[in-house]
Amino acid sequence: MVRKRFTFRGTVQGVGFRPALYRLAVSMRLAGFVQNRRSEVVAEVQGDEGQVSRFASQVAAAMPPAARIESMSETGSAVREDEDRFRIIESGLDSYAFPPIPPDLPLCADCARELLAPGNRRYLYPFITCTQCGPRYSIVERTPFDRENTTMFPFRQCPACAAEYADPSDRRFHSQTNSCSRCGPSLVCLDREGKRMPGDPLRSAVEALGQGKVVAVQGIGGFHLAADPRAAAAMEKLRREKERERKPFALMVRDLEEARALCVLSKTEEELLASPEAPILIAPRQESAPAWTSRVSDTDTLGVMLPYTPLHLLLFLHPQIDITWRALVMTSGNRADEPIITDPGNAQRMLADAADVFLCHDRRIAFRTDDSIVRAGSSSPPFLLRRSRGYVPRLIPLSREVRGVVLALGGDLKNAPALARGRDLHLCAYNGDLESAESLAQFTAQIDQVLQLYGVAPDVVVQDMHPHYHSARWGVPPGARRALVQHHFGHALSVMAEHGLDEALALSFDGTGYGTDGTIWGGEFLHATRAACTRLGSFAPFPLPGGDAAVLHPPRIAFALLGDSASGRIPGLDSSEEAFLRAMISGNVNCPVTTSLGRIFDAAAAILGLVDHTSYEGEGPIRLEGKGLQEHPVGHVLLGGRHPGSLLPFMPGPGDGRLFLVDPRPLLAALMEGGEIPPLSLGFHKAIAQASLEGARRMRHHTGVSRLALSGGVFQNLLLRELLVPLLIKDGFEVFLNVRAPTGDGGLAVGQAWFEER
């Protein structure tokens, strides 16, 4: 007879982990208990020595799908003669770094079957859940994850639900979100004046969609604005009220079969769509996709997701409503540049011009979460464009402990703060851009919420060094130290943090970031340690006439790079505009200097006539990538009769420590010579990949370091990743990319938290 204590850390609360251990132990006739602690699950198992060993070996196979074990430790314990059965006991405390709160989980197959099964007591109940699905992070207020610590606490279980909760053989055994129509949350459908609409709320919402109206739908982490993409008036209204002139909308599709009909999907992409994270997937549009998809996106891709709540599924498959949908636009319920709305009252006030009908519920949302967004290629792992619902608050494990409690605030674009303690890092859900009073209020509230949730105060607050960032002006609490990290160094550190690197070379490419010399960086070749960063190279600096005005009107950038040397007129500029820009540049009037590769992509898109005025961030590069992907993979590509690799010449460094500069002008001049856009775009991407390889080689020769981190918003470009990563690996580099954190500014705080002050 032996007794052993097992300690489990990871996603082990709120996902049916304790019931699974209970069933395994009972099946093996073992005694003991399993218990939630604040940051772990502890099980003491007693019985025959062979059976206890078998228990340890079978834990992984017995785990429910949503559980993830990060670590499992085992120690001996004294045998208790008075214990003859296995129990789930009340939650306790521990002193581990951060409690593992589970992310929100999509509707599971068992609950989906019950939802649509006449005669089941939860038939058509839009809040059906079990241990394997339903809200988690969005409803938690305290830890551990027990019902009394969530916004489900006001909904007292009826006798039938309570019996399921207490029955070890039931799928809802210790399901903290368990409820039914007698005791759980309920729906209401309201008109624009806030009056309750008569009849079934779901029927009212579906009928409104069928009439071409926009419906605000309250989900797990906030509101969506839903509309029939075939209804031109509804789509025009959404674009007008959300100020989205051309930016693509996300689609929720009925099932995987419909996703295949709209998009070209690999096996990996299908697995991502159906995964427990249930993200929006950006995928190539099928050539046979219906014409209405052009209203959703005028690019070569679509963003699609599957229904992930019972409410969503009923919008598509309600058996008592004749109207059925194959796809619905399902975009974030917010105003332009503001956070997603979570409160029904605020939704009616702030979305009154955008929505005609409001489908709401009375389960309060504690933490707002947008839909996460992912992409997948063949040469590198799937990567996150936005990390939120389904991924947050899953902790990012660190290879070594940070010093004290570190609060990293990220940047002002795609903001997401991070909190680190010990070897745990919590990357907060996406906030968006800190451009409005509402976004700034959400930023501050989110920080307060997370500090309170984990019961900590920061010892160090790390901020971007940009002097005008709102996040950099956030007041550091008394007793905490303030540290500043240069933007592109932060991008490099974000990859180093994920992979436990103390030193690496880095290609840190994006649209904008404040440099240590006061100019705008964005095409940087770096040598980084956790404590310091050396700039070994960059793209050659060039002016941005008008600053932000050039970003909004990319032909200005092309003119700044080529000027009168261009062989012809740059699309989108007339002679008077050229004269105006020439005067600005020669007089250095409002012409900030940049090395940004993102802006070089903008210039290329403008030269090829793909963008004139930018209506959303990254529009030109997105269109440029799409054209290049049409041509990839192909063999030899020439631009102006020259190999792309020869069109980005290296120049000596300017004497400030940089070993080299990369001159983008010959490449852009070659694009000006004209031709078919897809091969020109592919050639442009190949040139960038070749120059990146050459720059990495020069850094390796100088430092002897062959570990290379790729980060920054430019690496959201799937074509560049597909071209560059194989080249680097073939040349002997160890290549590291962001996996758990977004490669753009949404992952910046991860790198800031990994920074180690000297």
C-alpha cells in the first residue's frame, strides 16, 4: 500500500480535469482525493503500488480535450488507514505564481446534440454547457475557478442541475457553468428603443436578419454585429457606421463544409477552425466563392469562423424557424477605434445607429474578449494576428524566472499588456488601438482587473520608449520601478521570451516604432540579449512627407523614395502634388525620417496601383501579398530583366554603429518599369527575402551567433514567411518565430516582460 501526491499545473481548472481524475481513480479502486488549489490541482492517490503507478501513466490518456498539463510532479505521502474511497474536496490555497484560469471554450459535440434533440430537457436552451464547453475566463471574478467566484453565482442550480453536478457518472459533474432554462441565464430581444420584442427572442433576431437588418448579438466576451452578407443595405450600413470603407469583415459559417466552399483549406487550417480556441481563420478565397463575398472582403482572402456558442448554432440551425443561413457577417460590436462592448445597456446606447435589433442575455461579462485571428502556412507554424478569446488567459511559460512582478504595457497599437511572475506570463486580451477615451479607459481597467485577479502589485513597469504613447505615459504605481524598452528590441525579445533565448540575432520589421535616435525605425537588423540591443543594420532611411499623411496616402512614400528618378508618374499623384512633395522634401518640412520596411511595402503597393488612399492599417501590403501569392510557388522571377536578389544593394553603414544599410530604391524603380502585377509582387517579396538572408549572414559573420528571431508586423505577411524561413534554415540558421504571442504589436508586452535590467 502506497500514497502519492500529484501536482498538476496548466489548463486544469474549469475543463473537467478533476472529474476525469476522479473517474480514473475510482475505476482503479484507489482512495484519496483531488482538489483545486488557487494555481494548480492536487491529487493524493492511495492503493496498491502497481495501481498507483498505472494511475500516473494513464492520466494523459484520461484527460478531457480542453485540459492541458504543463507540468506534473509526484511525491510520496503517508498512507492514511482511515481513507477507503476517492473524493473531490473543496478548493484550497497555494503559493504558486499565477492561478491557471481556463479560456472560454466552444460548444462541444455532446452539448450540440442535446441542444437540437427534441425531448432533451435542454432542447434549444441557448446557454447549454458542460465540463468541456462554455464560458470560463469571461465570467471569472476571483480564483480558483469555482461557481461562487464567477458571474454564474447568481444563477442557483435547480434540483435537476444540482443532481447532475453531484453525480460522478454525469458529464456535468462539477461543471461550474451548469444550468438549464429553469435556473440559468435567459435571452431577450430588444428593438432600437429598448423595448422587449414579443415572442421567442431567437425567432425575432433571425427574422430581423432575414429582413436585411443588423442584429447586435451578445456573445461570450462581448457583442457582435451580425448581418446577412447578401443584404447590400445592411452591409452598407455596417461599413458606414463602423467607418470601415474597405476593411474586410469576419464571417461565421454554418459548418466546416461551408468553410470549404468559401475558402481553400489545408488540413492544418481545418484543425484550427475546429480547435478549442475556435478562432477566425484568414484563408484564401475559393475562385468559385459566391459574388456576395466581395462585399465582405475585396482581398484574396476571407476571415471565417465556426459557431462556437449554442446561441450562434441556433441562429444557423434553429429547427423551428424556416430561415437558415450558410454564413453571416459577425464583426465586433463596437464603434470605430473603441473596445468591444460587453454591457447590454451600453450596446443600446453606443450601437443605436449601427444595429436595428439587440439580442441580449443576463449573464454578466467580467472580462471582454474579441475573437482571436490566426493564419497558417506550410513553412512555419500557424501564427496569431490577434490573441484573445480561446487563448487568453492561457499562461505563456518562461524558461527562467523573472525578477519580482513585472507589468509590461505594450504599445499604443493593438495593445495587450502582460503580467509576469516567476516562470508564468499572462498576456492580456487584445484591447485595440489606444486612440480614444474609451480605449484608454479600457486599458486602465484591464490592468486593474488583472492585478486584482492575481492579487499582486507590480515591482517593475516596462513601457515603450515612445515619448507620446499613451501606454508610455501611464502612471507607475508608488514603489514600482519604471523601465523603457525600444520598440524593435521589444519585438525581438518577444520571440526570445517564447523560446527561452538569452541572446539572438533578430530581423525586427514593422511599420513604425520610435528609435533611440529619435527617428522612426521599422526595418532593423539587431543583435539582442535580454539586457541590451545593438543595431547592426537597417534599411536606408528616407523621408515621410507629411508624416501620418504619407501613411494614409502611400504614393507620397513612393515619391519620397524615387522622386524625379522614377521612370514615369507614380499612380495617384499629379504634377501639382509632385511639386508640393518635392518642396516639402527639399525644405525638410514635416518630413520625419524612417527606415520602415512596412512603409517600403506601402510604396510598392502604390507603384503597382494597388492602393491610393489607405482605409485601414496594412491595406497596401495585404493587397501586395495577395497578388504575390497568386504567383507562388514558381521558379525564376525577373524584375526589369534582373534577379530580385540584386535589386536591394547593401551600402556601408553610416558611422553610427550600423554595419550596413539596404537601399530599397533600385527595387522600387524596377517595379516602375511595369508588367503583370502578380509576378512583380512575387519578385518584390523574393527580393526582400534575399536581402533579409544577406543581412542575417552579415550579422552572423560579425557576432558568431546563428540563432535568429523574426518578429514585427511585417512577419504577418504569409508570403514573406514562406519565402524567407526555408532560405534561412538552408543557410544554417536556427529560426525562431512567435507562436503563442502575436508577431505584431499585440505581442510586444511579452518581449518587454522578458527584458532584464542590468
